[in-house]
Amino acid sequence: MTEGSAPPIAKTQAGEVSGAWSDGQPQVAVWRGIPYAAAPVGELRWRPPRPPVPWDGVRPADRFGPDFPQAPMAASRAPSMSEDCLYLNVWAPADAAAGAAGLPVMVWIHGGGFVGGSGADARCEGAHMAAEGVLVVSFNYRSGLFGFLAHPELSRESPEGVSGNYGLLDQLQALRWVRENIAAFGGDPKRVTVFGVSAGSASISLLLSAPLAEGLFQQAIMHSPGAGRPLATLADAERLGLGLDERIAPLRALSAAEVFALTSRCSPKVRGLTTPRVLRPICDGWLIPEDERPAFKAGRLHAMPVIVGTNADEGTLLTASWPVDTVEALRRMVEQNFPGAATQVLALYPAPVDGDARAAIAQIFADTQFNYGARLLTQAMSRLEPRTWRYLFTRRRPGQLDGPHHGDEAAYVFGNLAAGRSMQAEAFDHTDMAVSQAMRSAWVAFARSGDPNAPGLAPWPACVPEEDAFIEFGSAITSARAWRGAQLDFLDQYYYDRG
């Protein structure tokens, strides 16, 4: 569309929205800040999301909605932070905005460790992907204490007798919005691929075995899912809530800033490697009926085509502040996290001298938090659905001394290589651009057909449990097998031995 063209307008069930045209070529239509739920404020704090309040006339949708209150995030383009944060964004090819229908839909669920993140992250701007013939949706969901506080009084308020997991319920509400409204933007509500990174892909992993999510999406792509670890129970989470206040009314009376300030009391600085985290999704017996590992091992998950992958260096940045600078400190941490199996762990992750301790804990973190879950997911799904695919991202940018780190591949998939963590243009070259295009093309091909193989792309073998095959996106794009097999085999046996 040319400068001065009328803005794209779409009609949702709550009312009409007026978007804008992107600056790039080819242009795409973009709607920002569409409410997909009522504002979760006042008496709606710590309650399941409700449908958006309808409006009259045409609502402007040309600015991102606020992020939920969190630590400042440089890459977010949201104008502010607010509890009133349940907004989504849609990118659509120009022909879709003009009335073409039935395009595949890709719904992005942002990461952020369940305490941060934004659907307005510049690294995940959807214009480049939409230009290749799909609709892209991103959205905010409640996280931190706003999204995952549980409390006995909140459980008593609930018809299901549960609390917490409000952030997951937000995600289901956003997916219902897509099912009910995306056709107005040119998308096919029966061809929905959810994809996400970190907490976003951990959410997808949980929803794969959640009865309430059945039918809301047909395919999934999970970047570094924190899957397969033990989940905290509702009772665990309620105890955490009681530690903040025995009554919920005083907590509801706090300002959003005061609620956010309580986060530090609920999030340990050093994460347990084999034990549940509480301020995140929990096993409540309703939305999440059981831990992922037994569910996946038994095949109790929604069968569908999936892509699952991780990065070569998931742990270095995320353990950089941990006090593990000596072999002795490493040994103590391993003994705390692997009672009865410390000798085996230290043999699998050797650190002969103090200078090796930090690299060893980074590898243990990566395997326990991300790599094990990725393999568990692909093995479980491949027994139900042959269109199961796994990747390993190993591309380091020019001058990058370690990595690629947790989440680094997202900018490649979306084609936003200049959008770095500091919002400064990070170095990249023609190889990075080629890897970015290959990943984006594979992701779009998968959204269309459930198969990431496409003309001009390196062959990507499907997963078979016995072969553990994957494609490597590095300086070259090749296939390989059994990455970190010995370590992940040990973790599988460790969890099995402990039930």
C-alpha cells in the first residue's frame, strides 16, 4: 500500500479495529493493542480472564498495549506498564487485509521466565514473517505474581477450587479470540500454529496435555521449552501465597507497583535444578492435571505436528550470577540437587579445576532446564505423530565468544537481526542473514503443511525416538543425531528412579 492509503480495518466480535501499514516492502497490515479480554484489575485481579468489553465505532489499533508490571525490558516497544495488559497484535499480508481468506495463522507466546516478557518485543516483530504469506499474532499474558499467585482464599472463590495459572488461562483466552476472530483478518482458525520461546514454549508444552486446550491449535513450535521438570502443586503454591498475607483482600488492595515489589520474596536467585519452581504454572489438578513427564511417557498429550529445539549454550547467561566459581562450590550444588547421584553427575559434567566449574554448572542447567525437556517432547510426540521435528541452533554472530544463548534464535526466526537485547544493532553478516531466511522459510512451511522441508532448504529429518535426529542451524545447516545423549539418558533415569 502507498503512503496515504486508508488504514486496514477488521471487524472483531467486540467491535471494529483500525490498524496501520508497515514500512517494509512488501508491506503488511498490522493491528496493535487489540483487547482480547477485559482488564484484569480491581476485583478481576487474580481471576480468570473475561471476554473483552465491546465498543462502538472503530477503535484505533495502531499502538501496542501496555506490558504487565515487570523489570524494565529494553527490547519492548510497549508505551507503558499496567495491570491492564491483555492485548494482542496481528500482522497480515496485504492481500489478506484486502479480503483474501484462509491463510495459516502463527500465534507467538513470549518468554520471560514467567516474571517478564512482552508481545511488543522488537526481536519478535511479525512483519517479515507475515510477508511470506501467514498471519502472525502476538499477545501479552499475566506473569509473575499477577499471573501465578495461588492462595487458599482464591481457591475458595473458584468454582473449580483452584488458584494460580491465570497466565495460562490468559493464553487460552487469546487462543479462543483467535478462533473466533482471525477470519476477519484473513486467517484460517483451523490452521493455527502456536510458537514461543522459553516460558512461552514451556506454556505450550503444558497445554499439550491440558484438556481445556484441545482443539485451540493444530500445530506447535517450541523454542527452548522448560519442560519435563517436576511441577509445584496447588498446595505448594498456596503456601507461598499465605507467606505474603493470610488474607487475599489486603493483597487485592495493593497497587500494581506494590504487588510487583513482592516478587523478590517469591523468586529464588538460584534456581533448583531438579525441584519445582512455584511462581510459574503449577499442577492444579484441573487446568494442568499432572506432571508433564508421566503424561508424555504415557502418550497423554494432544497429538499434532511439532518442532522442538534448543540452543547450543542455554546456560551460560542464566547462571552467570550464581556463586559457583570453584570445584567445591560445584560439588555442593550438585549434591543439593542430585541427592544420591552426585558422583554420576560430576563424572558427566567434569570440572577438574576451579576454572571449569562455571562451564559445568551452565551445562547442567542447560540440560536440566531445557535440553532434557526438548528431547522428552520429541520422543513422546514422535510416537503419536510422525511429523515431529527437532533442531539445534549453534550459529554465533561475528565476534561472539560464547553462545548462542537462550533465546538468541528468536530474532533469526522473525528476521529481526538488528533487534538485540540492548536495542542496539548487533553485528551480523551474510551467513546470519542466510540462516535467518532458512529458519523463517522452514517455520512458514511448517505452518502451511506440518512439514518444515521446502524447496531450497537443507533436508530436515523427522524424529524417530531410536535415532534422535535433528537439524543444526549453524554456520552450515546440516543434520545430526543424539546430541548430549549420555547426559540426557542419565537425567531420564534419574527422574524415573524418583518416580
